[in-house]
Amino acid sequence: MFLARFSIKNSVLINLIMIAVLAVGVYSFISLPRAANPEVSFHWVFITTIYPGTASEEIEQFITKPIEDEIDGIEHIDLMTSTSSESVSNISVKFEQNISDDEFDKRYQDLRAAVDKVNLPDGAEDPNIDTIDSSLMYPMLSVVVSGELPEKQLKDIVDDLEDAIQEIDGVGSITIAGVRDREIWVEVDQARMDSLNLTFPQILAALSMQNVNIPGGTIKSGRSEYILRTLGQFEEIEDIKNVIVHSYPSGNQLRVKNIANVWDTYKPEETRARLDGRQAMTLSISRKSGGNIISIVGEIKELLENYRTDKLPDGAYINTTIDMSVYTRDSLKKLQTNAIFGIIFVLISLGIFLGKRNALFIALGMPVTFMATFIFMKITGRSLNGTSLFGLVRSEERRVGKECRSRWSPYH
């Protein structure tokens, strides 16, 4: 009753508040991110570390256990499981489900910092740390690059597109399929090596010694401080060919090219992708949580169109598939259209059975309710999707039904 009396006495203030709610609500509705489905954060983190050619016992001792010990003290961890197999360590960390997304992001950063502190053995790759939510489970768009071009040229196009797409705001992970990793093969002539009394470990040692990137600490000079590194990484095939394997007292030097062939090639083919009979490579693009799928895909398509015009060589083609923005746009459009027609029919029915005055009062509450909901969704970081829009219409239906019963009641 207090609220009713206050509203009657301060009608100008209440009208101004309603106008503000409508204005802010319209802005919130326009700026709300669109999505196909509601976003769900599972609060899981997966840590994968590869140590090639290592037995599972050593993986457990030198990789899995040190990482587990380092991250064990992080707050809000609910469950941690690990699997150590040949060459691979997999650790799954589940945080408490009732923590907020902001709190999870903080704990996730703490976990990354803890993993970075672990001293891994030489030869182990850097840990790959991933989190998962519903927005990353399915790609919002797949970009297919195809053509009758050399594999290296197609891969260069894919790498160029990946770098450009990754810069678009809202783009999450990009998974590439149909691309083979580059490999440098050194094929040693066994007979030649034996005749020179050399062994494979000697050749490996020579290559390892020349392909280094070692931190050398810092040096201060006055007010300046310089970071020192020993750089000796291979950049060209010729660098590998010219590595000295053995030096003779006479001054002659035996190089890799004297006993081996060096090839710049790719890993053996395990899967094959083709489009219209042409070799193809696919970029599956996911969005970040909170990203607007319609606007993000629109920016990607604009980027692809510019790339076709300015950079794409003859004989190469770029196509898009699995475009979830089309489904999202159509789904939201149908729901919005159905909601509008439903509201119109409800108002007509109210006007017939309850009279124009009562129908008008009930109708005035609808836009205020919708706009207030959009403001709440904007503040809490929600997305506009089929489920949320259906729930909004359904809740408004219940509100209207309750209002009708109160006005139709003989005790009103």
C-alpha cells in the first residue's frame, strides 16, 4: 500500500522513472549479445603436457606430480584427477560450481601462474591449459580454404587468416583441421656414417648443440639493464646442412650435408579434407563467453570478403559452413515475431472481455516489464537467446493472467 500511495502522490517522478526504464531497456535490448543457446560455465580446467618418448612412470614423476603439488593450494578446487600415459600427462581440475564467473576467472589465472612455476624437464613441451564452457563446445562458424595449390601455400593462407580472425573482438578458440605440421627430416646415409666411424648420438648431439635458445641472465650498465640470451636456432634448411659433425686434425670439417639429406616436409597424412574435389583446410571458430554471435560472424565474413579481394591468390577459394549466426538470427526473429503477435492477440482479447480501460492498464505494464528484464540481463552479462526470450514471454503471460484474475474477481 505504501508503494501505491507514494506512486499516486509522486506521479511525475514515477512517469520519469518509467521513461528512463524504457530508454535504458531499449539500449540494453539492442546491445545484448545474441546467442543460439544459454551460456553455461562448467568451471573445469584441463592441463595437458607432452613429453615425447617418455614412459608413463616418468611422466607421473617428472610432470604430473610436480604440477599437482604446485596447484594443490589454490582456493575453491573441488576435484582434481590426473592420467599419466606414455608421452602425455592429463590433469583435470574442477572448481566449486557455486562460485561466480569472476571468481572462477581469478582462480583460473592463479592456476596458470602456478603451472608456470613448475620446472619441467628438458624436452617437455609447455603445458596446454584450457577451460571449457558451452560457447566453446560448438563452432559458430567454419571457414574452408581449398584449391589446387601446393600444401605450403594453402597453409600460409590458413595461418594468415587465423592471425587476422583471432584479432576480432569476441573470437575465442580456433581449431584447424586438414593441416599437417611442418617437419624437418634428416635422413642419414647409414653406409657413409659407418665408414666414417660415426654414430647417431654424435649427429644428434651436433644438431642439438647448434639449435639452442638459452637465457643468459641480465647485465646492468648505469641506469640500463640488458637481458642476455644465447641464440642459435635454425632458421633455414642450409643452417642444418652446414652443422659441423666432426672436425679433423687436418682442419677439414665433416658437415651434416656430407652424410645426410635434409628435407623440409610435413608429418605423415592422417586425415584428409576435400571440398568439391579440391584439397581443403578448415578453421572452426568459437566465440568467447558473452560475445555476440551475429556481430562476430558478420565481422569475420567482412574480413574474408576483403581477403578474397586483396590477398587471395588465383586457384584458391574461401567458403563458410556451419554458420550458427543464421540459425540464431532466424530463431530469435521467429520468437520475437510470435511474441509480438501473441501480445497483440492478448490485448484484443482483453479489450473484448475486460473492456478497453482494463486492457490499456495491463498493456502499459508489458513494455516496462520487458525493458526492466533487458536491463537486468545486461547488468548480469546474460545473452539474448531462444530460451531466455521464451522464458520472458512465458513469465509475462503469467503476469497478465494474474492481472486478469485480480481485475475479474468480484472482490476486486
